[in-house]
Amino acid sequence: MATRQSARARLAEAADAAVAAEMGGGKSQGRIVWEQFRRHRIALFGLVILTAMYLMAAFAGFLAPYGINEYRRTPVSAFMPPTKVHWVDPETGRLTRPFVYEYTSDRDPVTRQRVFVENTEGPRYEIQFLVRRPSQPYKIFGTFQSDLRLFGVAEPARIFLWGTNSLGKDLFSRVLYGGQISLTIGVLAVWVSLTLGMIMGVIAGFYGGRVDDLIMRLVEVLDAIPGLFLLIVLATLLRDPRNPLAQAFGLQMTSGQTFLMIVIVLGFVGWGGLARTIRSLVLSLREMDYAQAAKALGASEIRVMFRHLLPGTASYVMVVLTLAIPGFILAETGLSFLGLGPSEVDSASWGLLLRDATARGISIQFVPWLLIPGIPIFLAVLCWNLVGDGLRDAFDPRKRR
Amino acid sequence: MLPFVIRRFFHLIPTFLGATLLAFLISQLVPGDFLTTKALEPNVRQETIDRLRAQFGLDQPIMVQYVRWMGNIVRGDLGMSFASNQPVVNVIRRPIQNSLYLVVFATVLLWAMAIPLGVFSAVRQYTLGDQAVSAVSYFGLAIPNFFFAQVLILSIFLFRGFTRENFGWSGLVFPVAGMTSTGWESFTPWQQFWNIVHHMIVPGFVVATAGIAGFTRVLRGQMIEYLQSDFIRTARSKGLGARAITYKHALRPAIIPFIAGIGALLPSLIGGAGLVEIVMAWPGITPRLLDAITRQDIYVVLGFLVISSLLLMIGNLISDLLLAVADPRIRFS
């Protein structure tokens, strides 16, 4: 959403690349592209980081020491700074197994700000690896249940690598769980957008005339309302319990339904640009000999559109898709940031986690760790951009190396 | 030129009607209205509700309501705000104005920074400076602006901590919240103006960041392409100075797509400004829109949608005109 201008220019470049890519050599198109992509160091770097991030999100339950919604009321653990991990034994001065101390809370005599102090007099709690926590089971890919955690410390000590939020929930764990939502919503919404955009674009380009006019007008209409406002209004109204849709789901939407709703809303708001570009590609493709031949052989219109014309746009669409994902990720985190995404209670999203940092009565200089969830957003968007650029160059024969 | 403007203007009408209809239909997604909640209050009689409902035209079918509402808009009446009981125009005027300040400031900043950066990068292609610019622009494209705003706020506070300890100065370099300082009303007009500009620097910069990054990258590409073209070689062989070649011959055609893109830039700036407004407590459209929508003040919500889409379309029109002025190849006929 934020960078439509450059996105358009990049799309134009990608279109040239796609047309040029049709004239390949002896190797298959996929092979050429992959060979080209592999030489693109920065894009490869992006791909590696992205893979790591998606794996971490998938195995969030295992990597996170705490459950998504786990917190204790006593002793107070709200806004705890990151727990300090000690590597050096204070008595011998030698490296040792990493351990933490328990923390006690106190009020600063001057500012009345709550401060947490390490209880260095108390026992040390060594960090244990591969601990079982039967009280907090989790599921991987929604099916495999387990309670094995990569690391943890024995009660009553706790380990908060990135501090805690206003309720004392572990930020490190929540960032990992948040990735499950923030990394997937964008990708799914792109598919919704793409499906809508492809159908509309192919129909508009194939039939032309009135149908084309009507569809392009619809795109213009969607474009005429600022996207963010449309998102805000749709996301709020669809969530309203009195809404007929919400009632069909049962009064309160579950987190899964909210998730689906956000995907659909994002996809609905974003399909216009895709439809426009696919239309223009189809306009030129339908005049190609093979399309005319298919028609002459008596193929039905639907068959010509979806069997002959649409595949011609594939390489281009792949690039567009990759470059569109970061925009959708930003849109989702933005919506969650406004509190219109998944709810606090049973899920986490990076935007929602960042929202904590702007809550009323919070001075960010006292709780800077609340900004950490912004870093994975930044990384994910950056890497998708890098991969998209790499893919575009790989498809472009003028940039072959 | 005038017939062109008029024709383009008429072209906008169906789009505008479509956009308002869409907005109106969306606003009808929620059954019940402001009065449904009011009807639950024990001291409000059913007759009062019915009277108000008739007064606001809420008892009519949707299409009738739309036509009526549209008719009023054409006459410049956006309806009444249920929640504050005054004309919508009064409620939305200030926020829209405030958002526009921010967007205009961001646009100016965008052009002022992106053009020199893009030209620099293109002229010094593959040097360290060029690589630094493109690294920074990747950064600018990827950072969510609400996060960037939060990071800047934190840095400003940390800087204050630093100056307080070392120099005993505990002021903020830039204000980080709101649009005016307290006591703004009693300032002289000149002071009032500078006060707002001062408040605008951080949010304006944040709003412009992604645009600057994208703009710089594309301008660099365009410039490189033009600098290698035949007419530049001719200009060089004629003995023209490097400065004249860069700025008069290469930059002018390279910049044309951006003029065409102003219209496309506006929605992203307005949208981008929205989240920054929330973080930095800027009294613009988005905070008020969120407020209105939670209160189901439907005509205020619609008012924001209508006016912002109108502004968008006017922006597009202006960029078309600018394009025609900047590009001698375009004729209006």
C-alpha cells in the first residue's frame, strides 16, 4: 500500500521481463530462472532468512518457552525488562552453563516507576534444554500435539528473553506465535486477491467492450477510496456482532474466523491492480496465433481463457505475487496495530504486539523492548522484496549473467 | 486546455457515484443504527425514536436513503452527526485539514529529498555512495511507518536523556505528539505557523520515507537509462557541460512518470499518514474515523470516505494536468 508508485514501475519492468522470457533456450524455463536466481546473492539471502522465519513460526510452540497466552498474576511480572542470562560464574570467573536469577520488583523512590532487580543472593536457575511442560501443550501445524519446549528454567524463576508486556506475557514467545499469523495472512490474502484479479482481468481482457468497461470502472471505484479507510471500515463493520455475517458464524467471531475475515477483506481491497495488469497482458495474448488457433479448433471461451491465455501470464504473475506479499503483510500488521486484526486474548500478531507500545500511559523510553516485534515485520517485508526483485531479474533475459 | 479539464471532470462523475454507492452499501452492513442503541435507554420513548428515525430518513429503503443522501451531498450537505448532533461538515473539516497539512508537507519533503538522491545515485552509479543510497532505500521500503515513528520517538527520548546528563538541557529536539504546543491559541500567527511546522517534521518525514525510498530507486533506474541514450551522447559531443546534461536533458524526461504518479501517490500517503497519526497523536482523519466508526456515527464515517475519495480524484486530475504541462509530447485534443 505504501509504495504503490515504485511497485507500479517494478511491475512494468516485470512485464517486459515476462514477455522476453517466453523466448527461452534449450533448458526449461523453471531451470533457467532458478539458475539465474541462485546467482543473485542478495535475493538468495532474502530467501534463506524467509525460510528460517517461516520455519520458526511453524515450530513456534517448540521454540517458545511459554504458551501464547500464559501469564501469572503474582508475583507481578508486567513490563519486566529482558531477563539477563549469565554465562560467567561470579565466584570463579569462569564460563559456566547459562543461568538466570529470580527477579524481585520494587518501586523507584523518586519516579515511582516499578523496577525489577535480580536476586543475586538467591539460588541460580540453570537454563535447561528440551523441557516438558505438560501444563502448556501446543500443536504443530494444528495437528501434532506436544509439550516439549526447546528451553526453559525451573519455577519460580522465569526467563523472558525479550521482556514482558502489560499483562506479564513473554514477548519472545509471543513474537514467535505472532509470526504464524503475520507471515501467513499476507500470503493467503495475496491468493484471494490473485484469484479475484485473474478472473476479472481475464474476463475483461478477453471480452473487451462493455464487460471490460464495467470491470475497469469497478477497479477505478475501488481505487477511488483510500485503501486504509476501506480496510478500517470493512474490518470494523464485519466484526460487529450484530452483523448478519457475524451472526451466521455465531455471535462472537472466533480467532480463526477473524483471521479468515481479515484475509478476505485484504484480498477484496487489493485485487484491482492485479486485474488491471492481467487484463493488459490478456489483451495482447488473445491476438497471438495459438489463441486464435485454439478458438478456430472450437475450444470453448472458458477453455481459451483459462487454459490458453492465463498460463501465458504465469511467469509475470509469479513476480507480481512475490512483490505484492510485503504490501499485504504491512497492511495486516497495520490493521492489527489499530486493534482491528486478531484479538489480544487468544492470538498474537506482530502489529498487535506493537500496539502495546502506544497504549495510554506508556512512556516508550521505560519499556523499549516492546518495540522488538517491529523488527520481524521489517525483516519479512525486506526479504520478500529482495526475493521478488531477484525473481524479476531472473525472469528478465536482458539481465542474464 | 479548458475543454480537456472539463472532459476529465465529467469522466470523474461515474467513478465518484460508484465510490459513494460502495461506501454507502458498506455502511449498511451493520443492521441497526445509532438509534438502536438509543432505544435501549429507559428514559427514551418509542415515539421519540420513531420521530428521529423519520427525521434522519432511516425508515426508508436503502436506495431511497442513498439517493437522498447523494442529493444532499451535491448541495454540499453531508448530513448530521448522530453522536455530536451537529452537521458532519463541522465535525470533519478540521481533521481533513490537519491530514492535508501532513500529506502536503510529506509530498514536498519527498520530492525535495528523492530527486537529489536519485540523481546522485545515477550519476555515481556503482560507487560507495550509490550503494549506500540503495541500501538505505531498501530499508525505507521495508520498515512499517508506524514502527518507524515509534523508533524515532524512542530515539528522541533517548537523545533527551543524553543531553540532560551531559549538557543539562532537557528539551525535546522535536515534538513527538500532537500538532500544536499548549497555549498555541495565544501565539502570533507567525509563531503558530512555525509551531505546526515544527510538530510536522517527524511525522512528515515518517510518512514520506517509503515514498522517498521508492522514488529514489525508480528515478535512479530512469536516469541511468536516459544517460545512456543517443540524445545525451549528442549533447555531450556538442560540448555541453555535465550539469546541463544531467539536469536539463536527462532529469526532465526521467521525472515525467513521477508527475503522472502523484495521483497514485496520494492514496498511499493518506493511508500511510493514517497510522502515523495514531502513533503521534496527530489530530487527522484516521483517529477521528476510528472514533466515529466505533460510535456508529455513520454519516461522519461516510463523510470522511466521500471527501477523501473526492480529494483523491482531484489529486489525480491535477497530476494529469501537470503531466500535460511537463511532457511536451502530450497534447490536449
